Amino acid sequence: MATVFRWLLRIFTALVVLAATGLGLSYYFASRSLPDYDEDFRVAGVTAPVEIVRDTANVPHAFGASDPDVFFALGFVHAQDRLWQMTMMRRTAQGRLAEIFGTASVKTDELMRRLDLYGLAVQSVAAQDEATKASLEAYAKGVNAWIGIINAEAKGRGAPEFFLFSNEIPYWQPADSIAILKLMAMRASGQIESEVLTARLSLLSQDWVRDLMPDVPGKGVAALPPYASLMPGVERSFAALEPEQDILSPVARLPFAGASNAWAAAPNRSAAGGSLLANDPHLDLSAPSLWYLARLELETGGVIGGTIPGIPAVLTGRNAGLGWGISTAWLDDQDIRMEELNPADPERYRTADGWKPFVNRRSIIEVKDAPPITVTLRWSDNGPIIPGSHFDLASVTPPGHVAALSWTALDPADKSMTSAMKLMHAQTVEDGIEAGKDFVAPAQNVVMADAEGIGMVMFGAMPERPAAMQGQGRLPALGWKPENRWTGRMAYSANPRFLDPEGGIVGNTNNKTVDRPFPNHVTFRWGDTQRVQRWTRLMQEREVHSRESFIAAQLDTVSPVARTLLPLIAADLWFTGEAAPTGTQERLRQTALEVLAEWDGDMNEHLPEPLIYAAWVNALQNRLIRDELGPLAESFTHVEPLFIERVYRDIDGASRWCDVMQSAPLETCADIASLALDDAVLELSELYGSNVESWRWGDAHQAAQDHPVLGRTPFLKWVVNIRQSKSGGDHTLDRGLTAGSGDEPFLNVNGAGYRGVYDFADPDSSVFIISTGQSGHPLSRHYDDLSVLWRRGEYVPMSLDPELARAAATGIMVLTPAGTP
């Protein structure tokens, strides 16, 4: 027995030693890619020494003799801190994810090949102005300089992920940056899904379209034609929309298709007498954040703000004279066309002038551990042909037809990058507006402020549609009919703009900005109808604003939806009946109603009320639509406030949704509200116990900043994911958009990855923050250091003062031209 014990001890000891050795070696090789921010390099590609000062938040400040040298430095630091992230976005745009992730990514690659975003980016390089071309070239050289150093000095393959997946890192090209900008346009648009879902509902009932996807309140909106009248032969279906399964897919579901807050105050509305601007773009949260803070000292002066690794531009930020913020415009810049196939030759499609052949091209998708796949890419005059397996297009495509996508971003001469570069050099609001004239996509409301005034203009190409267009771009239309085809683009002067408004405040929360009749409209489906109500109130509560009041508004967690809906759905439930015995389901429901009765709508992470409210309205919407829509109800993952308000105010007879179709009794809306509350409190008690007062919104509503690739890997997920309890909700200004479905429906998966507040009374008092840290390396102390400040609603200085950057700097690096003594 003693011998067996000794051998077991030896084996256990050996296993521990092996495990420790393995972990030690893993740490050693992974840590090799951690950059030394004080290390100097001799590099080819700069004309004079370039100094990169990283301040205490690890924000790089690049100082060079020329703009190309500064953009070289930006490419260098982007690659140092975010090389894996950059290469993944490039692979996504190229349609080359399956090469390293296998069959799981084939569908994403196929879609990207069909859209040909990367091919269009290559063509668009020639369309940029000379200064932008030079900047793109210099940026690419900076990225490639770091890749060269990795290869020459064995710096851990550049990032730990390259040890687990392909370590091939092709050199960066100018087209790569334009392709990533186009990828952002893909992430910010949900118009395709909107058209498909509208068509699906229309086939079932026109009333259902009006209730579940109502037009934003306002004038000038015409009624939708029935989809069946446009596309005979399409069968009704109650099946749920099929979302893209690849976690790296750039396709955004409707609730996640881009959101933001951006607003500005003129000097006469500022306590300190200078313009103010606040901006917080909302995108999917991830580790690392999509955003990267940087300061560039250009020939026209310093520029500081938020960049996206891979793109050599400050997309939201300020210089000495001008500040700018971005908010998704929700422009309807995508239309689905149904191309009729020639029955005798399916390689030809119908046009107004007869049958025409598709433009075909074959493309080979290399797949890890599987044979390569050859796909035939087809284009019609209206755009690329998208198979029915994407966006659930098969469910709305008539027999003998295929779907084509018209989209402004599919432009081979897209000058959006040039516009972004010009914006950084603009010094006044007028200069900034002029910079946007060539911008195509993603369409953004750009809020600007200079020392004397404010303004907002939409950057982005607006399609010019015929007035007789069937479906008005809200439904798929027949591609061969001339009245359904775009005739070009509207003039930039037609884009909505607001200059120095009389009230001294301008802004956007993705809300409706203009009320124009078709075809001069912006969109029929806006991104927000609720947050704007809270923003308007906060702006009007004060005669003058300050940096602090703008920060307070940016961090506001009061839900206007909760304040509107609770009095409606609980009107017949408050304080009714006798007190139920303790421990019963009835008593649990009464307690929930009691705490909600005293609640002010603040989605505070420490309170139980937001959790009860969120679970209740989710269960309520599910009960209202499940019996009518069946599985299609799963496509409505988030609460639609206008729908529930229509039902409980009985607008146009919408209270009919409260009656369960399959039951004999006539259920009232109060009945459904009561049943939904029971559903909610029962589920919550099973998860969090029967003590309602101990429930916390933050236990369910955690900011899930997960690594896109390693975030689901056992053990590693505990290293690479960043999760924190978070206030806010789907409809608060401090937006904490929830997952809406799955095992953790209240997980915060989308929000303000960047926040900035700029004060032109004292520009160097401006502040900004991102949601994780600057580094994409999980072993770096800068991987998650800013996330703690972000969660607490704190910021870091956003100063252009070089001495402030050098004070207690994290590191100072000098890039010297190769060959100099």
C-alpha cells in the first residue's frame, strides 16, 4: 500500500510540475508580444524622428515632422496594441475567416465574398485625394514596420492568439483600411432585416405591421402596400428569422444595428461661455473595445479622440478649433430587389429592356480542415445576388426570382476615407460640413461645435428613388421595373442639417430628425423614439450647461419607457386585493407591485425594480404576440415600446392583441399584464430567491465585454473576458442594450464603448474614455484598466498639452529613420 501511495504521489508531483512548466512556457511565449513602450526603434518609412508619448492612461501622443510620419506612428501603435483585432477585421472584410476557424465561418465568408467589400475597397483607393493616399500608405508602412519587428525579433508572434490560430500576418495595404470602414457600414445597418421582417408580417396581416413596426409618430408617412400585392406567389410563414450563427459575423440584428448619442450646446447655453459637445457611440461590447484613444500632432495642429484600429482617422474627437461626434443616422441606404430569372436560362434576369446575363465570377473559399468551397458570385444591375440562406431572404423571395442588394456602400469610388481625413483638419463647423460632401457610408449624423457655434449634418449618400417606387424602400421590390430602381444619389445639400439653432442646443439619439415625404425622406424606421424624450428633458431643465451637466446626461440611467409603460400596464393592478400570506406566489406578486409603485424609473444596478420591470415587460410582450406570431415572435427579442403603448392605449384597436386567439374566454389587457407579472416574478424567484428586496438589476445586467474568439473557451474565458455589473438599460441615455434572448437575456452586450465630452471654454479640460483598455493583450495591465473607470462613469483627460502627456508617462518611444546615425 505504501508503494502505491508513493507512486501516486510521484505521478501527482510530476503532473503538477508538467502543468506548472506548461503554464510557465505559455506565459513566457505569450508575454513576448507585450510591447515595451520605452523601447526605441530604427524603421524604414519615416523621414525624421517620431516621438510617441504614452500618457498615464496609455493613450499614445504622436509627434512627427510631417503628417505621413504621424500616420506611420498611428499604424505602428495600432499594430503594437491591437494587431489581432486588426487582422480579424481585415479577414472578415476579405471573407477569409474560414481559413483559420473552419466550417463555422463559411457562411460569413460567402456573404462577404458576394458583397465584395474588399474588392470595392481596392478599387476605392484610387478615388481618394492625394493627401489621403499618402496617409493610407504611411499608416500601412507603420503597421508593417511592427510586423517586421515581430518577425525579426521573435516578439511572440505579435499577439497570444497567433499561437492558437494561424500565425500568418500578411502586410497591411491601404485598401485594408477602407475595407474596415466599409465593414463598419455593414455593422451599422439593419435595413435588410427590416425589409424582410416587414414583408413577413405584411403577408400575415397589415394590421400587425402597423402595430409591431409602427411608423415613428409624425406627419407625412403613407400607408404600406400589402407585400402579397407586390410579390405574388410568396407563401405566408410563421417561422422565426434565422440569425447569423458565426460569432464573427458583421451582420447586426435590428436592435443592434447602430446607435449613439451626440449633442452640443452653443456658447450662449454654456455656463463658461464656450461651446460644449458630448458623444457616445453605441456598438457591440467586446474585449478589447472596438475603440482606441489616440492623439495625432498634424501639420494643422493636434487632433485627439477615438480611432478604430485599422483606420487612420480620429472618427470622434476634437482639434484645437473643432469638436465632432457621430450618431448612426439610420438612413435607408439599402434596398432589396427581386430579380426575375429567365425560365429558359437561369443565368439571365429580366430588365426593362429584356433579358440580361448576370455578371459572374468564381471565388474559392479555403476552409481549415475541410476541402475548399467554390462559390459563383453574381451581380445584376441592382447589385450583388444574395442567396436566400442569408437574412432569411428565402421566406420573401417569389418562385423564379433571386434577391439583389442595392446599397450605397457598394461603391467602387467611395471617398468616405477622404472625408474622414478632411474632418480632422477642419477648424470650423462650416469646414466640417464641407468635409462631409464625399462621405458615402456608414451614414452618420455628425454633431459639431467650434468656439462660436454648433451644427449637425448627416454624412452619407442618400439614394435617389423614383416617387412611384413600389414599397418605398420598406419592402423588397421587383428589380426589372424602372420605377423600383435608384436613379442616382441625392445632392449633399439635401442631407439634413441644422446650424446654430435658435434654442442653442442640437443633438441626436438616433431619433427622427426630419419629417419629409417619400422619396425625399431619410428613413421610415428610426433607431430611437424613447431616449430622445429623456435627452430633451435634461437639455431643457437648465438654462445653461456645463461639462459636468453633459457628463451627467451622458451617464443618465432613467428609463422614459419604464415611466410611460408602468402606469399603463399596472393601472388595474396597483394596490388591489387583500394582503396575501407570506411565501405565496400572490404575495410575491404584491411585493413586486409595491416596490414598483415607489420607483422613479432609474435603471440602477443596485435596485430590484429594474429587474422586475424588465422581466415583466419582456414576458408581457411575449404573451401579447406569441399566440398570433408563433415562432416568428422570437424575431422580436426586445421590448417594442410603441407597440405596448398602442396596445394599452387601444390605438386603432390594438388592444385586440390582449385576447388569446386559441382560448374561448375574452382576455383583457389587465389579465395579460397580471399573468405576465406572475411569469416574471416566478422566473426571478427561481433564479435569485424569494426575497424581492435582495434582487439586483446588476446581477442580471452585466456588461459582457467578451473576447470575440476566445470568450467561450473553457478556462481562457476567465482570462480574456471582462464582465462588470452595470446600470442602464435598453432605453436609457447611458444605454446598456441587453441580449434579449438566450440563457442570459438581460446581459448588457451593446453600449457606449467610447464616451467623450469636449468643452471649448477650456479645451484641455475635455475628457474621454473607452470601455476596456488600450491594449488587446490579455496579459497587459492596460487590457482592462480603463474599464473600471468606465463602469464608474469616470473619464481621463483629453488634453493636447504635450507636457501634460509627458508628465508621469507610461512610456516614451522614438522611431528613427533606418540608416541614420
